Amino acid sequence: MPSAREPEDASPEDDDELDEGPPRPRRPVRRPRSSSSRRAPVRKWSGSDADDDEEELEVPPTRRRWFHRDAKPVYWRARDSLFFEPLVAVAIIVVILVGLYAYTQNWPPVYVVESDSMQHGSSDVLGVINTGDLVLAQRIPLGQITPYVVGVQTGYSTYGEAGDVILYNANGQGSTPIIHRAILFLEWDPASSTYNATDISGLKCGNASGDYRTPGTPTGCGVTGLNSSTSLDLFGVGWRSVSVTVPLNPGVLGDHSGFLTMGDNNFEPSGCTTACEGLPDQLSGLSQLVEPGWIVGVARGMIPWVGAVKLLIEGDAGEVPSQSWQFLGLTVVGLILLAFGIHYALRAEGIEDERRREQEEADAEAEEEEASRPPGRGRRFLRALRPWKSETDEDDIDEPPRRKHTPKDRSSGRRGRPTPKVHREPKSKSGSSSDDDDL
């Protein structure tokens, strides 16, 4: 009976391996989930047999999801809110308006100068009321208003001339007040139907600059009992040193007490350069003597050039001096530079809280790490669908090639399915020759 022939290269060691059977796969060990938000470290797979040391790598943080709630910041600042800037702007405006009202005791506290009747010439002069300026109108008692003739005697002056500048409603009517200088106060005596001009009693009677005369009175220098047959002459008035002649007629001035008013730039004839005479409001028909009840306030402060923007919007900016626009532009540029300077000064070293600075640095590092991370599966899938290749693809970070899964045998001590061993009959020359001989 023929017997089976054993292979020539069989060895006892191989017989032992055959008897053991296929090795059983190792079950993965489950690790307890960490209580923290960070995932447990995983082992890096290496297909090279030369690597004997196993390295543990941390899984990078996952991408932000749609309904993911960000971590609470270190602390909250008011300027982090979207409503911070509008609320600050409104608060500044409210504080300014409240402060102006507290100072002027008048509402509205400011008025825009719409004409050049108070200018000293055709150009913008600093310290003088020009067209387009904002003037604060302060409400004060009647006894504190100083007319021009009294200011000449005491040395009191405002806005380039002696005396106070008042804002009043013409004849007690009208919505836009007139801003002119108070020249003197005439007191009406209803019993004798005459005026008393006691304000000029301290002036010198004569024809020189700063003098006065009252033609029609017995001495030509009377200050009381002035009737319609007399007149009042003032010499050297204002920055042009003009003469002012006022007929004391109740039909023109009104049969009541009040201020004689005139603009610093109101002359007769209009636009004259030499031999000019002053033109009071009462002689031009603008208003009668200004009663105390018609006065809105006294000019106590001025914001130059800002009101020119309002006149430009309304189409009444024809009388605004050209220098005012230049000064306004320089003012706006200066305010912008000042705002930037304050902003950077507050953000200088040592101004912000240390915790806030550390939080911002950590956020910046996280953004850099996110940007340097290779594209995910979704991005690679969308890129594969595109029929073209954009220029930006070349700049993208190439994903490292994946290593093929190379199983290890049990003897190496590595994870994975062990490599099965297959016993094959070796091919030798002797064996092949013997087979040929049998055939």
C-alpha cells in the first residue's frame, strides 16, 4: 500500500506551529471616557517594522459646530456690546445739552447766526460773531445787561466791542430771534410822553469820538425830557467809529421803554467804506425799542463755524466767509486725530486688564492653529467635485498621505491581526528531477 511522502523541509518546529492552530485576535481594550472635554490620547499607527517605540498623540480639538456654545469669556466689558457706540454717542449729546441748559437757563440754548450783521468786515475774525457761528443765549436779569454806552464808560466789552449782545424777537414776534448789540436803554415817561437817556450821563458832551449831543434841548446836552423835537447823536461808535443819529419820535421808536439796538456791521449807506453812519434797527424798521419781555437771552459763549453746516443744508450759506469753511475743515481733521489719539492712548500697555489681554492672545493662537490645520473630509469631497482646479488649490496645505494598514504578528507585541503562516512545499532541483524520472 503506497504511503504518503513527507516534505523534505519539514521540521519539528513547524509541526508545533501547525498544531497550535490560527491565533485568536486580541480584543481592543476599552478605556474609560475622560470627564474633561479633551479626548483620551490615541496611539499612532506605524506601518514600519523598524519603529519599536510607540508614540501617543493628542487628538486636535474638533471644529466648531452650529449650535456649539462658546466658553464664557474671562470677564465682560461694556464696549464689547454692539450697542456701546450708539449709546455712548447719545449719552454725550444728552450730557452736552443738559450742561448747556444748566448754564444758559434757556431752551434752546444755542442759535445759529444767519447773517453778516455782526461781522467786522467781510472776512472771518476770531473772537467776533460771524455768519455760521453758534451763540449761547443765556437768560439773565435786566439789570445785568450792559449797553454799549455804559460799556464805554466802564471798559466792559464782548465780541470785539463795548457792551452786551442780546438776542430778541422783533416786536415780540417771530420764531427766529435777531442778534444785535444793545446801544443804550431809553426809559419812556408816559406822563410827559418823553424819553430819559440816563445811560449817557457819564459820557462827555461834544463832537469828538465817544461824545454825545442832544440837539433840541436847551443846553444841547440834556439827558431827560427828550421829546419828538429833539434827537440823540452818538460819535465814534463801533469798530468803524461811525456816527449814529436817532430822532426821538414815539411813532418810530414806540411809546414804551426799551433798548436801542444795532448790528456791528449795519451802516448807511449799505456797504460803504468811508463816511458811513450807523443804522439802528429802530430806524431801519426792523423793530421798535426792544422791551425786556422780547429778549430771548444775552450772548454768553460761542462755538465758531459749526452752524455753517446747518446753513449749507438749508441753502442759506451765501454769507458765510470763505475762511470759516477752511477753519471748519481744520477743526474736523483735528477732532478725528484727537479721537484716534485717545483711542490708542487707552489701548496702550498697562491700560487694559491683564486677563483680557491673555484671553485675546489665546484666541489669536487658536485661530492660527485652525488656519494651519489640513482640510477635512467635506472640503476634500467638494474639491473633488469641481471640474477645474483653481489657483487657490495650490496654496492649500496638502494632506499627508495615509499609510496602509500593515498587520503585525503576535510575536512583535503590536496590535492588529497577526500575519498567518502558510507552509508551502519548497521547489528543489532534486525534487524536480526525481519526478521526471518517475514519469
